[in-house]
Amino acid sequence: MSDALTLPAERRERAGKGAARALRREGRVPAVIYGGKDEPTPIHVEEKELLKQLMTGHFMNSIVQVKVDGKAVRTIPKDVALDPVSDRPIHADFFRLSKDSKIEVEVPVVFLNEEESPGLKKGGVLNVVRHELELVCESDKIPDEIEIDLTGKEVGDSIHISEVTLPAGSESAITDRDFTIATLVAPSALKKEEEEGDDEEEIPADGVAATEQGPDDDAAQEQEDKAPEGE
């Protein structure tokens, strides 16, 4: 798991759309900390600092120490709403973490050793069904990513969650089925060539291959050769 991030914040004294708009004009983002036994805490954070942490690429899977009134609250980001036009953050939700708590997160998947996959070497294509896995993790053991080894994988192979060794403290949030993460498939061009090859080898009902000249054609040619010139 990535090192915990620190995000300074101030308590929000006023609620409502008008107060939220006023904060945004000042370069602040309204937010809330909720969860656990405590009441939700309305806060606001600096937009530039929130954007900076969002750009790390692992913000949503990181422990964030939100500092409010000099006290650090251990949280994990649950949602950051963006303006549909400007993509600026307009609101953020942080889930309060208690000691030994578990949290459901989405963790990205990365594939290793593509060069060791016979299927990929033959021109196969890795079809990724799930780019992220939904996991239930201990709050202090959230992995940055889940690695999947492609060594020995052939065209036609599928990779299921049951084949993946998850890190200690993590388990799949989906337990009712052995879902597919990725498959190795033949490229469409290769499939097309194979289909065209099958068509060329087909024999018509009269028993003569389409690429061959039938006996009726041979007889007609023979009669033409025997005919006197000038006819």
C-alpha cells in the first residue's frame, strides 16, 4: 500500500448550496467525513492540494490523514465529484476508519511476463474483462495493485479470480461466482484468415472442388478441339 497521505482541512460552519458555492469561489472544496461511531463532520479542503493528490493516481486507494482543528482523522476517500464541464472537484467524501476496520475498494490489475506467454507470442490478444478488482481489505493493508502472471498462457485460456493469489488481508468482494478477469483470444485478422481457408476447402455437392475444372468442362473443350476449322 502507498504511504498515507496528509490533507489539511477546516471545519465547515455553514451548509447549503450557497455556502458551498462561496467556498468554491475561494478555491476551496466542500467535503464530509463520515463513518464509524462519530457524527459526520463537514469540512472544506484546498482545491489545489486535492487536485495534487488526485494526480498521484492512487489517491482513491490510499489512507488519507485529514487534519481538522489540529487533529488527524484516518480516512479513505470514497468519492470525489467533478464538475461535468471543467472537471474541477466540487465535493469529496471521506470514510472514517477505525482500528482493525475493513473497507471495500477497487484495486487495479497489472499483467506481468507477457513475453513468456506462448499465446501472445503467436499473435494472440489479451482481452481484459476487469481492469480493477473489487476487494475487501484490512484498512492498513490496501494493495496498490494486483499482479497477474501470464507465463505459459495460451490462446483460449481464461484467467479467473480463483487463480489469483491475493495479498494478506485482502479478499474478493464478489464471492458468489468464479468470475473472469481476462482471456487470451485469437486476433480478428487470424480468425478471418482461418474462416476464408475453410471456405476454400469446401467441396460442392457434385463432388468437384470449386477451384478445379469439372469433367463436363473437359468434354466441351475436347469437342471444340476436334471440330473442323471454320465451323
